[in-house]
Amino acid sequence: MSANQPMSTNWTLDHASQLRVKVLTLIFLGISAALIGGVIAFLGELAYALLYCSLVFALIIFANYRNGIWLLTLLLPFASTQLVPRELFGVIGLNPFNILFVLTLLSLLAASAFRREDIQFVSLPTTFWIYVGVMTLGAYVGVGSVKRAIVLPNSVPLTETAYLLDVAKPLIMLAVAWLAAVLSQNGNGRSVIWALAAAYVTFFFVIAGYLVINGTSLQGLAAGDRDFLNWTGMHANDVGELANVGLAILLFTALATSAPWSRAILLACAGAAATMAALTFSRAAFVGIGIILGYCVWKQRSMGRFLLALSAIVTVALLLPDAFVERASTGLATRDEQAITAGRLDEIWRPLLSTFWEAPIIGHGLYSTPWATPNLRGAMLPVGQAHSAYLDVALDLGILGIVVVAAFFWSVWAMFRELSKHHIDPQWRGVFEGCIVCLLFLVVQGFTNDRFTPTPPQAALWLCYGLALGQAQSTRSIKRPQP
């Protein structure tokens, strides 16, 4: 009898687990039915199409949470553009990306809770939590000043709700990066790279198709307004940065890939990203392309490959239309500071610099430029950001933020460097080497654009940060030194 006792106990536990799963499933179905009925009653017949699509995607995602992470990766570069609805049926926060994120998170938690598979979760480093904590402190400081913010041209007055939603977007991006880390930790991170490749090719065709349909000439783009890509919901500089992040990651991943067809496809996707960056006619994007390709040439280990890469770059540069050269050299011949900096020097940077000492320790709050003193007095160009990542972090987060942000990005660089040198898989080494290049041109581009807190153009880099966390915590990813 004693020998049979463990079998009886195990059977009882299994039966109890199955009963608990059935009960929870019935509760979930009941709540879902009630919610669907309420939504239909509230929104009317127009809700049927949305509910049908949501149900289809929910079934795909709940069948395997990995499907949801792949779809999130595909959609993330578009999440802050006009190409994805910002809200549905007038409900703020109800949009396809947020719905997809919630479904994926629920699928992951359900797969773990019901023991459908052994999922290893990723622990986030202390530097990450301090970094997020400083951003949260900045949001707390900033929300009290929102009512004083100026109304930017062609925009509506900033409200506390809108401000907090803007703060929440980077946090959702970080949450998606954590999902990518879980996927990477459990051995399926490569799908994220391919989803990114598909997203960049799609974005390239959207922009190229728009320019072709509207008959836009290259000369017109070079001499025209910098807002010609605002129909996407992003400025040309932001689109150029987003494209360069993809170029760096896909290019170095392709160069480290041994399979010929996979390498050719990734190189083609990297070429699409490079072309998209060039079509923005953003000088910051041109600088980014130069840094990426220059690093690629410099890293060639053999003289033959070095000369081949250098020759290819020089050939492409010589074949470029004159419009690209004219745009890249704006202001250089006459040494016009205003033309080179696009008016940032006298109309934005110098007026804002004096405000640092108004709150030197913790800053004026996240995204504080709209309520900066020169902006309120009309003593500067009315803008929503300082157009310098270094100035933004100093004014928004103060000395505390400068120290924390510098320490965090140093830890990120150290992790990328470690994985790019010691990962057992050459392709993963290429991915993280591309991330190092991303950090390099972000440091350079930060002088004139972007932020050192998460922004939509950095989406692919933050996803790769999640992949790096998963790979760094995997026991099989790092080459161990032999005794």
C-alpha cells in the first residue's frame, strides 16, 4: 500500500490541477462574453468587425505567446505613426498595438500559470530599474507644470492626461523589450530579427510608394520643407534615425550570417533601410549612414575585404544624384552656423542653456521644453524639445538624470560588447555588434536630435536590448574560457 501511495497522491494533484484549469477557463470565457456583450451594446454594429479581428488575433496569440511577440515586433516601428490608428471608437488608449500587447502578456502569463511549458523569465538589472525610476521621477515633476506649457503650432493644448500618455509610451516599449527578452531566454529570439527585417522593408515600400504616387522629385525633397514626411506622424529626422537603427542591426547581422540565402535576404533588408534613411534627406540620417558604413569598413579583418567594402561605398557615393550632395553640404561652403544647425544654435540652444540652473539637481520634469522659461516668454523658437539629447537630459532630469542615464547606457554598451565578442553563435555576435554601432551614432546624433530616454525611432534598439538580456542570462550563450 505504501508503494502505491505516491501514485495516488500524484493522481489527486493532477486531477485538482485539471479541475482548477477548467474552472479558470470557464471564468475567463464568462468574463470575455460579458465584455463582448457590453462592447457591442456600447459601440453598436461597427464593433462587430473589430471584435471579429480581435477574436482571430486572440486565438492566434493564445495558441502560442511567441506569435504575439512576433506581431508586436512587426508593429512596433509603426506604433507611433499615423499608419496605425491611435484610438478606436474615440476611446483613448484603445488601439491595435495596445490590444495586441495585452493579449500577448495574458497569453504568456497563462502559458506559465497553467504549466503548458517551462518558461524562464528574465530578471531586469538594477541599472535598468534606476533608469526607469529616474524617468518616473521626471514625469512626477513634469506633470505639475503641464498647465503652464505653451501651445505648439498646429497642435492642441497639452493636458495632464495627454502628458501621462506620452510618458507611458516609452514604458510600453520597454515592456515589449522585456517580452523579447523572455522569448530570447527561451530559445526563440531569432524570430524578432526577422520580424524587424519585415517591418523595415514594409516601411520602405510605404515611403517609396508615397513618393512615387505623388511624383515627388529628389531635387524637390532636397530643397523643400523638412515636414514632407509628417503624414507618417513622424518628422523626417525621426524616420531617418529609425531607418539607421535598422540598417546597423540588419547589416551586421547579415555579415555574420553563414547561410547564403539568409545573408542575401538580410542584406537586401538592410539596403531597404539604408535607402529609406537616404530618402528622408535628413543630414543627421546621412551622418548616421556614414558612421555605420565607416565602422563596417574599419572592422574588416582582411585587406581584401577592406578594399572591397571601401570600393563599394565610394562607388555608391559617386553615383548618388546631386540632390543628396547638395542637402548634405548645406551651409558648409559658407560656414553659416545657422544653416548648418538649422537655426538651433541661437533660437533654441542658447536660450535654453541658461535655464539649467533653475533646477540643477532633478531638472524641470520629463519633456520640459514646452514650459521652459524662454518658451513661455517667447524668447526662443516655439518647439516641444531641445533638439539635442544632451540638453534634453540636462534640463529634464538634472544632474541626477545625467549620472543615471550615463551609467545605464554604459552598462548597456558593456553588455553588447561582451555578447558581440563571446557569444557562441556568430550571428548573435553580429546582432550585438550592430547594436554597438547604434549606440555610437546615437551618441553623435544626440548633439542635434533625439533623446536618451526611449523614443519611437529607437524601437529596434530597445528590442535588441531585450534580446541581449535574454541571451546574457542564458547558460548556453556565452563562450566560457577553457582551463
